[in-house]
Amino acid sequence: MQNRQVKLRKTEKADLEFFFRFQLDEEANYLAAFTPKDQPDEAAYVEKFTRFLNDPTIHMQTILADGTIAGSMAKFEMNGDAEITYWIDRNFWGKGIATTALSQFLEIEGARPLFGKVAFDNSGSQKVLEKCGFVKIGTDKGFANARQTEVEEFIYKLE
């Protein structure tokens, strides 16, 4: 982790401005693949995520690295399953921050089983999930807005 102090805290509305800017990064979007259609619209982004902050089925945390907002992490429910999602600002990639943050998140989020889905070629996120105990259980395909094509995704599960 290169000597960075990683902490999680409850996401605040003011954090959404940072998250919005993070998700505009083209390389990050390509790797994430499955992104919202309206992502360049800041008002729509803030409105949607403000609703998420008030949704009791969504557990959102802000990732801080040395006191700087480095990303976000959330548990949400999709079709009755608890799923994990996270986004790390590209300036913090490759430093172990996502793995540390997910390990901490799993200590405070008790939903199990917990699923994670990742594009087939996003090896960084695959490693994060595997280091935190997730096991690849299958594959699926879906339309990836960021790539404008159908993309294979790996499905991971934590018991």
C-alpha cells in the first residue's frame, strides 16, 4: 500500500462532486465498462447519487487516502442480490488502496453472499476481489455503455 493511510467514512453529498469528476476519466470508464448513460451530465449524476445516499438498501462509503478523497465504495441490491461496486480515482491506482478499502468495507458491511461483477479485461479489479476472498463463479455478457458494445463480465461471490 506504499505507506498510505486508507480510511472509509460515510459518503456525504459534497463527495459527489469528486466522484463525478473521477468517473469522467476515459481510461477508467473503459475498464469499468458498465457505466451510466448520463455520466457527463453533472446535475443528473448528483441527483441520482443523492437519491442513493437516502436509500436504506444502499451502503455508500467514501475512500480516503491520507485524508484525500480517493474513491467510493457501495453495497447495493440488484434483483435480490447484494452487490459491491467501487471506483478509485486513477491517480490512486496500483497502490493497494482499493484492496485495503474493500477489506475495511467487508468488516462493516455484513451482507452475504456479496457479489462483484467486473469486465473480463479489468485485471486490477479482479485482483482486488480475489485478494478480499471473492471467488469467480461465472460469466455473463451485457451492454457496456463506456464501450458501446456487449462485453463479457466475470461474476465473483463472497460467502
